[in-house]
Amino acid sequence: MLARDLPALARVASQLAFSPPAKIIKEEARIIGELAELNAFQGTSAWKTGAGVPHGHGEPVAVLQGFMERHVDMKHLTHWLGVIGYKPVLVGPRINIYSITNSLKKAEMDISGIVAEYGAPVAAIGHSLGGTQHVLISHGNPGLFRHIITLDSPISLPLKVAPEIAALALPVRLANSLALGLREMQEALTGCSGAERGTARMIASAGSILHGLILGSHEELEALKALERGLSVPVTAYHGTGGVVGSSSTTRPDAKETVETGATHLGHIIKPSVFLQLAQTLDSLHRGDA
């Protein structure tokens, strides 16, 4: 199966392009100003009570953080969603550092639980890789989602990611691949007699990392291939200045709506103007306009 998939996987791998290094430094430095905006916003009635902002009626919203981000990093966004009348539910692993496929399984299980409890498809918000993962899950199970809002997420090929982020992802990928290889090694040793275990351990240990790298990379590229297809559910794509993820990757022609935020990459989870726009998008969705 792997050999048969190689041409398609190679095509996806060749589309992993990168942005100029200087751009991320220049653009993302603006987060200092966005933090100041958030600090000022937290003193307003809009932040404290949602005054002057359209409110929800307790509808759940599945929230998924980006690469290397923790659940706690979404605290400002989830606080805001709660203030304006929604029920934010953090999904996926507590830290988004696992392989794409493992993270997808955890997030899909969590979203399925929300849908079962709520009794209907839900709205979902994902930042960066979190938005990508929502879209990938929707290809396999579109019935979970009513609408997906992606916050500066790579959802279109070719993926344009800053080289600094790609470099950060390398040791994480290696660690995930090692873990996968060790699991494979443990399975190989199961059932071996005492005399066989020494030889089996040597062979399995030598091949565990390589096997993990090959299989892990294959699984991730296989998952990303879904981005070549049309969207399975309505998507509103928020995109910013293109410092971390190129703007051409964070939008696509078949998106329901595209919202240009002018925010830095991390600014999408702290910038007041993004929060206010999210309130409008969610209100439009639950009024049936989206």
C-alpha cells in the first residue's frame, strides 16, 4: 500500500513551501501591541458582560488549539465565548504536540461526545493547526460539524509555513516517530521466547526509529492529502498578516466566507477585534445566515 501511495504522497510533500524568515520576525513582533489592546479591552463592559455584542444561547463550540499550544493558551478566547453566551469545550490533547493522526483521533472522539450530548452538529473554532485538524476531521465525519471557523490555519495546498516553525516541528516529529517505533518494537517482542527476545530486541531497536519516521510521515502526508479535496462542511477562514502561515494557505476559494483580520498569527487568540468578529460570525451562523 505504501508503494502505491508514494506518487500522491510525494506530490503533497513537494507542496510544503516556506515563507521568508524575515517576515515572521517583522510581522509577529506586532503581538506586543495586540497584548496591549487585550489589556485595554479587559477593562471594558464588552469584555466583562458582552455589552453591545450579539449573544448565543448556550450552544457548544468545539475549540482546538494550534501546534505546540496548550488548552490554557486558549483561555482568553474561551472566556470570551462564555461571556457572550456560548459553551466553549476544549477538544483534542491538552498540548497539541502529537502526530497529526493521533491528535485527530483524540479531537474527533471529543467532538463526537459533544455532538452526542448536544444532539446536533456543532460549530468549531480552531487556531492554526487546530483549524486544519477540524477540517481534516470533517472530511471523514462531516456530520459532526455545523460550521468550522479557522483562525489563520493552513487549509489549502501548497502549505506555506515559516521555516522557524518547520524547524521547531522537526524534534517533535522525531519524538513522535520514536514513540511509534517503540510501540512497534513492543508488539514485535510480544510472544517471543526468552532465547528469541535478545535477537528480536536488537533487530526491532535498530529499525524502530526508521520505521517510525517512515510510517509517521506517511500517515501525516496521507492525512494532509484530504486538503486537495473540496470542503465537506461550511468553513469561515480568518487570516492575518501571513507571518507564520502564508495567506494563500489560510484561505481557499470554496470557503463559505473569508475574513481578513490584520492580526498576527498568535493575535488570533488574543486580539479584541478578532473576538468581536467571531461574535458576529457565530451570531450569523446561529441565525441561519451562514
